[in-house]
Amino acid sequence: MAKASSKKGSGGYVFAAILIAVIYIINTLLVENIYSSNMKTSKTTSTCMNSLNRIHSYLSELNQNSLSIAAGVGSPMALIAQTDGLYANIQDAEAQFESVEGVSPEVTKRYSYAKAMIDTYKRTLDGLGTGTVMSGDKDAMSDVMNFELYPLQVTASEMLTSTIDIVNMDTAKLNAKNTAKSYLLMTIMMIIAILAELAVWLFARRAKKARQELEEREMKLAEVDAKLKNTRQKASDLAVMNVLTGMKNRYALDNDLSDRLESGRFQIAVFDMDNFRSINDTYGYDFGDEYLAAVSERLKQEFSDVAEIYNITGNEFCFVFNKNISESQATGIAQNIQRVMSSPYEVLNLTVQLPCSGAVYHYLPGDCLNVNSVLVKLDTAMRNAKMNGGNMITTVMNI
């Protein structure tokens, strides 16, 4: 009878051990799924944004050439020849965008409309290549520019901007979905863990002689639980962390700052390197990433003790200063931030240096309804600084 009871108790513990292993495997698979989903979302968003921004940039250059043709600046035929190269670059960017899988129908619709406008723009521009241009009829070229080319360029630009906005909204929805999935996973696993503990306790009552073995298994369960928590933390960190710079991202800024807007008083600043695109155009995007990583590491070393630093977009950084930092101190620190970002950096055996512009905001309680409004004020002030020549810091005026 004692042997039969011992076998039943051992069977119970075997069942409990199998249950724990299954929980661990299922949880690991689910966490891996969430991690893969986040990485896929990040990669898709990065590729889409890179492609759309490139198309937008090349379209602006194409339009600048068209303006030069209409104004009679330079050699018209040479300018038209240059448009072929720009249009080829647009087609490369379009091919890159179209290779991305999983974009929403609305994004595809807006993008297709923008692409149609760009193709029509190029065909119209090609029509200037012989008769109108060679005749030197500036009035005719100006009419084509004003009444045919310009409306097409404006429409295409608006559609590209709309496509970028929809990509951002789709990304936010996917990130929110993944976050909800993470919370659901933790809840389910907690319930299953509680049920597993109850099962182990019931089996322990029926097999007192096996308590020592049960305690050993409980220790193993605690180790598994610690690993699970660590895995969940890593998955959670990826949702609010910029993988390239190791800094918190735009979503983390929303989480950290939203509750302080109504009654909080703090100092915040944004900085952006002037003409950063020239680095990518000259040395390539991999070089640009290394440059950003070097700048980010220096910023963390110099200012992480006086501010929380966020990498909110490509080369734009946001600094939320500590509560004990005054307005005058924030202004002084901002000047040091500009100095550090504008310093020379050695990247892949090359020395590069870019000026930067920034904006400082002495935020007062209730100034803005949400974090996006705060960033709009800062970005507007910083753009004004860039339009005035860049390499300067401006202050957001409280209204």
C-alpha cells in the first residue's frame, strides 16, 4: 500500500513537472512571437519611412530642376538630362517600398496615387524636352510649370506626406496591440502558475514522504519564473527602446511625460543635427547609423545625470531635465549639448562634424494637452532656427 501511495505521489510530481515545462515552452514561444512581431514592425516602418522620405526628397529636387528650366536658369537640356537620374532614384525608392510586405490597404492606396502623380509629372516634363525647350519660349515653359507640373508635384507631395502619417498610425496600432498581447500573456501565465501551484499543493497532501522533492521542484519553478520575468522585461524594453542608440524612444517619452503635463513644471529641449541627410547621401546609411550611435553614446556619458534622454526620431534627441534643474541651468546645459553634438566624431576612420540646432521649453503646468503638442512647439521653434541659418538654440515662448 505504501509503495502504491509512493507511486501515485511520484506520478503527481511528474505531472506537475511536465506542466511547468509546458508553461515555460509556451511562454517562451509567445514572448518570441511578440519579440519577432516588434522587430518586424520596426523593420517594416523603417523601410517604409526611408523609402517614402527618399521619394519625397528626390521629387523636391526634380521640381527644383523644373523651376530652373521654367526660369531659364542654366542649360535646359542639361537640367532635363539630370531629371532622368533623379527619376531613376525615385524608381529605386519605389521598388524598395513595394518590396515591403504587410502594409495596410490605405497606405498602398495613398502611395499608388502619389506614384501615379509622379509618373504623370515625369511624362509632362519629358514633353518639354524638345520643342518647347529648344524654342526658348519661357512663357510656354512657365505655363507648363505653373498649370501642369506644379499641381502634380503638390498633389504627389501631399499624398506622400499622408502615406507617412498613415504608416506612423499603423505602427502605433501594432505596437499597442503587441503591448496588449504582452499584458494578456502575463495574466494568463500568472493564472496558470497559480493553478500549477494549487495542483502541486494537492499532490503534496497525498504524498508527505515526497515533500523534499516538492521543495526542490518549487525552487526550480522559482528559477523558471525569474527567467520568464527577465524575458518579459526584455520584450517590454524593446517596445520603448531605440535599438540603434540604446536610448528610450518616442513611445517611452509619451509614457514618462503624459502624467506631468497638467500640474508639472519642467525644462525640456530637443536637438537635431543640421543637414544630416548629407551624411547618408555621401557615405551611406550604415555610416550614418554609426555616426548617430557615436553621438548618442557621448550624450549619455555627458548628460544622463542631469536629464532623461530620448531618441525620438532618426537624428532628433529630446532631453527632459531633472526636477532640480532651473531655467537658467537648462539653458546653460543646452549650450553644452549643442557643443557636444557639433563636435567632430571619428566614424569608421573618417572624421565628420555637423552643426546642430535646438529648442528649449520652460514648460508650465497646463501648457499643453498632450506630449505631441509639446513636441510640436519645440519642433516648430527648432525649424525656425534652421530656417534662419541653423547652428543655434531658440526658446519656446509660453503663451
